[in-house]
Amino acid sequence: MADVEITTNAVLDPSAASFASIKGAELFSYLPAYYERSRIMRVDMDRKGTEMDALYDALDETFQQFFVRTATWGIDLWEQELGIVPDATKPLEQRRAVAESKLRGGGKFSGAQVKNVAAAYERGSVGVTFDPAKWSFTITFLDTIGVPPNLSDLQAMIEQIKPAHLVANYVFRYLRIKEIHQAMTISQLQKRKMSDFAGGNVHVE
């Protein structure tokens, strides 16, 4: 029986020069050079690569659940572990903030602890001042404009970590005339909530 020479040129498909799968292209790069023009091997590696892409995506997504700030479907597990009553009606970012603040809330009560917990709800800067004479302390939102949407969650957390005899006050920052006049366009102003334009600082006890 005569030997039959197999040529990969016979299965060349120029349209298959690129790969839909990232891993497929990587797998193909490990093959001998004589497969370079083989449509069959390209398709085979692309199909296998697609499965590997899905696997790696699933692994990455699972890894994200180990961190509160990136958790998605895993936020339920964080809430269960931390004793938080889940509220599916709240945005994911707010649920993450509640869980993160609960993690930060352990230890001795102090200004640093309060600031750490408050910062978990609002990524901007916050200030904390104590007034021993009035048995109170004040949390000031320095960067956030208006009332934070998840203020009630923060208040509940502060009530859990503060001594019962201390009163917590909250000071919010609003847009002032000098921040609006000749500084914002009409389009920018229309994107702002009405609550961002209150007439000054407001304390909530």
C-alpha cells in the first residue's frame, strides 16, 4: 500500500485566520507549525478554547465573591455570615456597603472606627468630631453632595457600634451658588437631583 501524503494546504480556509476564542488562539499557538494553515485544527482549537474561556470566566466570577466590594451573587452569603437581613430591593452597591461597614465595625469605639465605617457607605471623605460636653459626635460628609441614598443603613450601623449614651449627628454638603454660577452648564444642572441644591448644611439626630 502506497504512502499517502497529507497536506494541510488542502484544508486551508483564509476566513478562519482569526479566533473567536482567546484561549483557542493560545492553544493553537502550541501546535506544530505545519498546522498553521489547517482549517480543521483551527476550528477544533477554537471550539475547545470557547469552553476554556467559559471555565476561566466562571473561575474569575467565583473569585470575585470572596471580596465584598466585587461580590455579586455572593453578597447573599456575606449578609448571612454577618447577620444582615437581606434586602433584594436595594442596589447591589448599597448591600455591599452595608456588609463592608459591618466588617469594619469591630473593635474599640473611636473616631477612626466611625470614619472607617462611614467611608464604607460613601467612597468620598468623611469627618468625625466629638463634643464631650453634649455627649455627642458628628459625622460630616465632605465630598458627597446631598443626603447619601443609603443613609438609613449607615445610621443603623452607627447605632450598633456606638455607646448608648452618645448621640450621633450627621452633616451633609449641598451645592452652593458659587459652585453653580458660571461653573456648571444647563445640561450638568439638569442631571443633578433637587435635593443637591438645599440651602445649607442640615443636621440629623
